[in-house]
Amino acid sequence: MPTSTTTRFSYREAVRDAMSQAMRRDADVFIMGQDIAEHGGSQKVTLGMLEEFGPGRVRNSPISEMALTGAGIGAAMLGMRPIVEIMYEDFLTLAMEQLVNHAAKERYMSGGQLKVPLTVRTQGGAGWSSGAQHGQQTEGWFVGVPGLKVVYPSTPRDARGLLWSSIYDDNCVVFFEHVQLYNQREELPEEIEPIPLGKARIVRIGTDVTVVAIGPLVHEALAAAEQAEQEGISVEVIDPRTLQPLDEEAILESVRKTSRCVVAHEAVRRMGIGAEMAAVIQEKAFDWLDAPIERVGARFTPLPFAPGLEQASVPRREQVYAAIKRTVGSR
Amino acid sequence: MTELDYIVPSQTAEPGRFLQQMLVIRKFEQQVEERYRDGEIPGFVHLAIGQEAVAVGACAALSPRDVITSTHRSHAHALAKGSSARAVMAELYGKLEGCSRGRGGSMHLYDVERGNLGSSAVVGGALGIATGAALAFSMRSEPRVALAFFGDGATASGLFHESMNMAQLWRLPAVFLCENNRWAESTPLAQHSPISDLTQRAQAFGMTSLEVDGQDVEAVYRATAEALAHARSGAGPVFLLAETYRLAPHNVGDQQEYRDKAEYELTRATEDPIEKLRERLALPDERFAELEREAELVVADAVEFARRGTDPDPATLLEDVYAD
Amino acid sequence: MAGEVKLPRLGQGMESGVVVKWLKSEGAQVEQGEPLYELDTDKVTQEVESPLSGVLLKIVLPEGEAAVGTTIAYVGEEGEQVPDAAAESKSAAASPEPEPQREPEVVSEPFMPAPAASLDGGEPDTSKKASPLARRLARERGLDLEGMTGSGPEGRIVAGDIKRAAVALDSSAAPPVSAGAAPGAVERVPLTNVRRTIARRLSEAWQAPAFQLTTSADMSEVLAMRARLRERVESGERPPSIADFLTKACAQALIRYPDVNALWLANAIEIHHAVDIGIATATDRGLIVPVLRACEQKSLSELALARRDLVSRTLEGTISLEELEGGTFSISNLGTYDVEQFVAVLNPPQVAIIAAGAVVEHPVARAGEVEIAPLLTLTLTCDHRAVDGSVAAEFLSAVKGFLEEPGLML
């Protein structure tokens, strides 16, 4: 079989490619958001799309997150597959009423008459002194809403394949991108490889500790795993990729093998998605645990501005490595 | 069942039919109040008594392919847009045969087949959805219009302003139909709006506005038809202000301590849209009584249907949280 | 027909209200919309307007709490008859309140083996710090955590420690560990569904403010009648038992004192005029209470036949679910176990249960002479929320009377 040609895609280009390929294939797919047309969006994800698809399908919107999301819901209810870009995930708060009360519930409240195939893309993340309103991680606020799906890819391949599946999912998907990942690069075929929602990926195989990590923490966990390997600790890294629905089986299977688990995300540790994962693991794999489940996450503060403070707030490889060591103890 | 069981939007001004339709809604609401007070209907209910002419006149002007969004005070809109009295009543009883299969309730009536995209119980919450439906029509070049019902209270919400702004900016085929019944629950217009003429809201966006006597069903019909023609032509949305009256408490059980009793009684005596039309048509008493009886029969049948309805099986609880 | 004034739902979440006082008296003319009575809801006290115009014919609920939808008064034309108020209020009170859920009772329980007693003679050792995995491995291999040294953080015993200990044990060729129960071992038996239901229902019953009354009935006449009946029945047939006489006596007394033949619902007391008696039956699956229907309509011999059939099918486990539902009163009889007297726990939502011991000869003082009489000791347990002491005493005394003069109840 001839191998298809591959191209080096950045995470940013991978996101753009999923949208562009869907828009080429399907007139019902379009994108709207603030500054996404000529400007290409705050992170330049949509750069060049205006030229290809025109202002009708690459729609610059007023600064109206609530109406933008509401209009996305309405168009989706009529059978279109809108993509709404919310410039920073901090601004999801402005759209939250529409997401929580409408996007998530319309199907249920209508007794199954309606579908809301809307994708809400957003981005954020620390590491560049964005301050408290342009860098926090909010995925944990949405995973507890019945009716919403939540996706958070960590690589270009996952970003492209999962965004494609999100656009074609008949439910509202909140799709999180991380600002520090946009320049990650990976060889990808030109053809889209759709990745089903709700399937985790085993990023690294190991036998002693399972690290379940999302977003940038996947890469931090890989670095921590390399360091642990030097000391003879074999670390398995799993990226759930979709947080709602969560691939519980993949996580449990790994934990039953390693008997130790670390969960890691950049959002605050308290009440984070990691807490839910830890709860699931102790419920369903209690008798396989050989150590308390360790949680890695940001300190319980608004994201600070000063670079030193910001670094002290969010977790990186050192914290993941320390957690791995704690689970292994004095073995 | 009689033919009245479904109100079929006529797209013609037929005052005789308007009267029948308003009577069905009035009797429906009165029966809902009784059944609620008797403990048969759970939750809480908001009645549209006094506002029947807005629902009937506006929906009569819509084409069957046009869509509406509604509010917590939703029964009249659902009935006027063509949902059967049986399906709406069964929904109020929480039955599987209800128009939302018992998942929605009084404040969440849906009938997508008949163009009712549902009612939002967050005040003004559906305005974005109506804007988005209009966006879909515009992008697909379909000659359809999305009409959003909302009250005067909603005009103070952020989403109202965002949606009006966006719809006018993008020249979307939408009609924003504001039912000014003068009360945002217990708060009078003067306490929640710095302007008494709500069409000034539309001026801020350069949006065309129309104003109509919401107690005159024929006038509502004509004004809505004009607004729809404007929106359908691609000239952009219309803000249609219907001045109406809430001739009932906010919800059943509300004691209206905030409302002057004399004003309330006077308004009920002078602003009843059904009485106004009856007078204009110079209908003989016997004929009117006959129409009332017919409407009562439709509603009694709906109540019986709802009572005999099926309670949703708890085993189906998780169905439709997600689309497959 | 007279129109009903029903207790209205006046708002969100309202399920009941308390009538505080009536603003009109019976016989007064009322107009629709005119204030009729004051109602206290969990939020406010307010005047409620009359839904009808006419004469206030009857106030069913002069004051007190009722469920939404309950008929509290009738308005109609002067001199008009109102429906039987008791029957009416019963049905109205019952309608908005669903019947308390009866348990699905006898269901086959998937067999769950009781875990073998652990080596150290019972409960797992929780004093030692050990990981869940280490505990499981120790349990599976029959290892005692006591004396083991943990290599984990803070001395926690982890899986590796168990594995090492197991290897050490094997290599030292220690005698295999017996899996059987050692003398003095504690056995843990998982709860069956029936046992769970019993536990839950009886714990619920324990919440009710219950009181007990005890009396003794002289069974001389019953025994004499039974002896006569024994001669008359066909060979192979059995005469009615003491339990049948007791059932009959209770049925007759319940007809006279329907307040005892009642169910306690959250918002109402449901008084029954048909007597459906639950017969507490000890089976090898636990206590099961099948219901003997329409006892008030059955003759003594019909009762005897029906009761025997019911009890034997309960013991066999072929009884249907419907036959376990809907009792209005219960009898618990431990006479065959030689128990003289005991207190039974209520069978909710029923408001009363009678406990009967064995018929035992006792010296009885009669007119200055000591006689020996066969006595049956009866203890009535009542839910005090529904049944007053005096009513209970009268009911118990009626049961005693019927047993002492059985001719009166036949």
C-alpha cells in the first residue's frame, strides 16, 4: 500500500486543518468568533481561512460571547455545524449560561427532538504572564454538566482528529486548546484521521506507576517519566484526551497493572478533573492500589502575573516527578 | 377531538377563527389553573391570560416553516404555533405523551416539527437561539424567519442587547416580538426600565421597529405580517412591540401584593382581548356561548388525555442526555 | 351536586397546607372570590378565596393539615346533600399521596459465598497500615499482616512486602494454611434481599412513636368450641386453630374500631373498612407477611381454609407479590414456639399489630376462688401518631371479649 505523503503540522495548523477540511467538505460548517477574520484570531489559528471561505463562513463577531454562543446553538438546532471560537477560556464565563442552560439541555428538555452539534473552541494556559484573566484552565467547570462533551488534546495529531470528530458529533463539545502547545510539531498525513471521542491514548508504556495527564501536563509527565526511568521506575503515561465522556476503562486497566497512580493537570488541583479521576479509580480499582493516588495541579490561587509567582503556581515536570516518587515510596 | 384541537396557523386574517383560538387558549389556561390548584399538575405554572391576542395574531401570520422561541409563559405560544392541546396538557402533567415527553414541563414546551424551538425559562435566554436560527436561514438562503417572543423584563438582559446588535449587524431574518405586559414578575416597567417607550431599545441598533395594540388580535396579525415581510425580504430584523396586559398573577399562587387591586380589576374589565373581539364582531350571546362550549370540550378532552397519560419510566432517565 | 372546595396548591413546591380558620360558617352564603378561610402554607398564612358561589354546606376540615387536592368543604344550594364526608376525605387525601412503596419481597438471591474466615480469626487486621492491594493479596494468600514490616512510606505494608513474605513462607516449607473455619471463628453471612428488606422496614417502624397494651383472654370457650368442631368436621379435615379464632376476633373488632385498621401516610391517615390482615410468617428466608383479604366477610371455617392455604404457600415460596401487599393490620403469633408474651414491631404503614403467645394454663381468681384457666396473652402495638390510647384499649378489649365469648363473633 502506498504511504500517503506526510507534512509537518504544528498544533495550530492541525486545528486549522481540521476546520478547513470540514468546511471544504460541508457547507453547514462555519466558524464565528472575535477577531478571527483578517486578524486570524488571537492565536492566529484561523489565519488565512477568510481568504479561502469568505466573510460569510469565517464570521467576525461583536464582543458578545453570550449571543455568539446562543447563535451557535440556534444554528446548530437548525442542522448546521457551527464552530464558535471563544478567544480565551476565561471568557467562557460569559457564555456559560448559554452552554449550561441551553446547549447542554435542549436535547433533554425537548425529549430528544433537538440536537445541538456545536463546537466551542477556546484556548488558554499559563507560562507567559498573561495575568489572572487570560490564562486559567477552566475545563473542570464543564465536565460536570450533563449534556456537554469536553475535549482537550495534547498533540497535533490528536487536535486534528478530535476536532474533526467534535465538529461531526451531534452534541455540544467544548474543545480546549493550550497556548503553550500551538507550536508543537508532528508529521501527519494529509488525510484527516478522525479520533473517536471518549478514547484515551497510552502515550508511554510502563509498569510501576500510571500518570494520567492532560494538555501540557502530558509533555511534563513524559519528561518526568524519563527522569524516573533513570532510577529504575517504569512510568506509564495516559492522556484521556476526552474528559467527558471519560475513558475510565483505559485508566483502570493501566492502574490495575501498575497499582499506583498520579493524576495531573494545569488547572487548580482542588475540585479539578483529577479529583473525579481519583474517585473513579478508588471506586473501581481499590483492591489494586498499592499507594494513595497522587494529584498534581495548580495551587489554589488566581493565576498571578509576576513570572516567579506564576511558575510557583502551576505544576510542571518537577511536581509530576515528585508525585511519582511519593507513590513508589522507599521501594 | 374537534378540529380545534390543533390551532392551524391560517396566514389569513380570519377574526372568527382568531376568536375560537383565543378561547381555546383562555379555557386551557383556566383549566390549568384549576388542575394545578387541585394538585394534579406539578411544578409551577405561568398563565398567559390577557395575552392571547399576541400569541394568536403573531402565529397566524407565520408560515409553517417559520420558527419561534418562547418564554416561561409558554402555553399560548405553543398552542398558537399548532401544538395539540392534548400534547401540551400532557406535558404539563409530566407524561410521556407530552410535547416534550415529560422532560420539559410547563416552561419547556417544544414542538420542532411545528417550528416551536422551545421555551427558555431563563428570561431572554432564547434570544441568541432565535438569532442563530435566523443566521442559519440567512446562510442557507432559505425564505424563513425566526420569531422570538419575550417580555419587557427581558429587554434589560445582556443577551437581548447582544442578540439585537448581532441580528441587525448581520441583517438576519428575525422578528423580536416584545410582549410588554408591564410586569417583570412583580417589578413594574418603571422600576426596571429608564425608558417607557421600549421601541427606543431598537433605535440604539438602527433596527426597524413597529408598535401594536396587543389586545387587538387583528392588529397584531397585520403588524406581524408586516414585520415578517420586512425580515424575509433580507432588509434585516424587526423589533415588534406589542403593548399588552397580564390579566393574571405572575404564576398561579402569586398573591400580587405589589399590584393595585383597583387597577387590576379595571384592566381585567376593560382590556380583555377576547371581549374586545367579541364586541367588534357583534357576536350574539348564544353564538359566543357555543364557541365557549366548544373550547371547553377541547380542553376537557386534553385534561382527560393527560390524566390517562403514561408516566415516563425511570429506566429511561438517561435517554437523550446525549445524542448518539 | 354540591361543589367541592379542595385545598389548593398556591405555589411552587407546596404539597400540603394547614387550615387555620374558616371565615364563613356552615350555612352561610359565599360568593366566588370572597375570602373563605385562612390557610397556612410553609411560606405564609393567607386568606383563600372561595372558588364557587353558593351556600357553605359542610366544612370537612375545620382546621388542621391536609394534602393539596383534599376536599375541605362543600358549597352548593341550600338543602343539598353532600357526599359521605369520611369516604370522600379518605379518597381525596389518598390521591395526591402515592401509596407507600411496598417492597418487592421474595426474590431469589444470587448465591454469594461467605468469605472464609481469615487466619487471624475474623475481621481483617486494620490496625496495621497497609495498601488496599497488600490487604487483598494477604487475604488471598491467607497471610497475617501482624508482625510484617512495611517498606512503603511511613511503614505502610505494600504489595511487595506480601509477595516477599509469601516467598519466605513457601521456602520455609511451612505447613499449608487451612482455609476452613477454625474453632471460635466468626462467620460473615452476606445479607439477602429479604433480610435487607426486613432490616429496613423494621428500622423504619422503630422510628414511629409506638405504645403497647397487654391483656389476657380466657380461652376456655374457644377451646370448648374447637373441641365440638373437631367432632363435626370430616375425617382428614382440621378444625379451626387458635390462630383462626384470633384472626376472626381481630377482624370483627377492626370493623368496630376502624381507626386501628388504618395506614399512616405522610400527609394523612388512611382508614380502611375492609379488613386485610397480614399474617407474620417465619420462613427459612426470613419473616414474610402475606395478606389475608376481606377477613370481615369470611366465616370462621372460610378463614381457616384461606389462612392455611396462604401460610403453606408462603412457606413453599410460591406466594405471589400481590399477596404480600396491601395489608391493613397484622397478627404475629408465636404460640407454637411456647412464647407466652412478646411485643411485635409495627409493620408500616399499618398503624397496629397484635402479638399473641401460647395458650397457657394459669391460676385465676374468680369470685374468691382460685381456678385454673387457659389464658392467651395479647400485646397490641400501635403507632401513636394515628391511634389514641383509649381507642387501642377499646379495640383490645373487644378482641378479648370475642375470644371469651366466641359465639358473639360467629
